[in-house]
Amino acid sequence: MPITLAAARTQLRDLLDEASASFWTDAQLNTWINNGCQDVARKAKCLLEKQPIQVFSEVGTYAAPPNVVEFHRVEYLPASSPNVYVLTFRNYSEMDSLWGINQAIQNYYPNYWTLWREPPNTQLVLYPVPTTAGVLNVQYYRTATPATTDSQSIDIPAGWDDVVVEFAMWKALLKKLDPRWSQIRQAYNDNLSAIMAATSAGYSDNVGSFTRGPVSGPIWPFGGGFDGDGW
């Protein structure tokens, strides 16, 4: 579990060799800690969230979560059904080749989703417009939620608290015109790259794989056959 805002600030003051507020106020340090969480969330896309959105019959446009950094996946779950349908994304211009001049074509289930406008006012547009109520499971990378009390945990994946402290430290040293700020910023960027490498791999060291259907052509030209020896 990530450390609290108070614990992060204590670590930061220890590194700055200022146990109590003198040059830097607690409010300043809190701001830089929260800014560090936000910087990591935006660049590393490490805070994956899933939000259900109620789908209504004959309604094709829905408000997306306001704290989106980037969308990952959208699933459609029809009412009274255990099935999960993964919708295909197309950008708004690409959708012209699908919906043509009629964006309101209706179907039992939607097949595609696209985006309109920017966060925090982004809208999810479904096509065809569903005629069956259900739920959209929207998976997305979100922004960090600022810690507003000392007892609240900072919004960072567990194990990466020190990266946020480094971000706040180089901001604090820069304010004081301490030349060490450049060195600490480099350390922060190096550790940020490590987070980005971990998240891009999906927090897993397993290799990916893909499947294919049965061979559609004859196999005998390639040395295979029903008797196992190519004939």
C-alpha cells in the first residue's frame, strides 16, 4: 500500500535536511508530492481504472469518466445476459466509413465505439446505437487523486513512493536554486522510465501469445499429409 502524505513529506524533509518548516512550508511540499503523483500517472499510465456506465435503449452517446488520461478497453454487457462483448475502437473520422451518412442506425448490440471531445468532457459514442439496455465497462488510465489530508495515501502504485519523493525534492531544490536539483531530476526521470517499462509490459514478465484458426489450405505442398509422412 502506498505511504501517506504525512510519511512522504517526512521522507522529503529528511532528504532536504529540514525536519520542520523553515524555507519550505508543509503546503509547498504537499503540492509537489501531489504534482509528482500526477506527473507519474500522466506519463507512465500506471493507474488503471474500470468504471461501469449504464446503457439505455436507443441512446448512443455517454459521458466518459472526467479523470481520463487514456482509454484502454470498452466492453458491453447486455442486461440479463452473462456475455461480455468487447467493442472495437475507431477514431471519429474512421467511423465515417462505417456509419456513412446515418450515425443513428440501431442494432441489438453496438459493435464499435469512438470518442468525441477532450477530457474532462469526453463522450463515448456507440455504433450502432444499442436497442438493448446494459452496461459499458470502461477501462482507462486515470489521473492521480490529490491527497488532501496527512492520513490519506498518496495516489501512486505501491512500491514507487520514492519516485514521487524525488520529484518533490527536485522541485524544492530548484526553488532554493540548489544546483543539486538537476541531479535529482535525472534520478527521477530514470526511475520514471522504470515505471513506464513495468506498466507497458502489463505488470507481468510473461510473454504474450496469439492463436490462429485451422489451416484453410491443403498442407501436402508443405510436406504434411494425413499419413504423417507427407504423402
